[in-house]
Amino acid sequence: MKFDVLGQIENKETFATGSAIRDLSRLNKTYGKGRWLKCKGIA
């Protein structure tokens, strides 16, 4: 999914980290190991 952010991201909230992310194995395989955060916000 591709999208463009048109404004600043506000009210950023982290709601999952590390092993709490269901797609963690795909992220590690595609982009490498890291400290992954799942966030949401309003743009």
C-alpha cells in the first residue's frame, strides 16, 4: 500500500512493540532486524 502524508503527523501513539507485532517475521525478513514499533496518529 502506497500513500503520501500531506501534513504533519499529530497525536502519535505506540500501541505495539517487538513480539507484540503479528507481522514481525516479515518485517525482519524484508527490512532487517530492528526495534519495531506499531504506531497510529492523525495526519
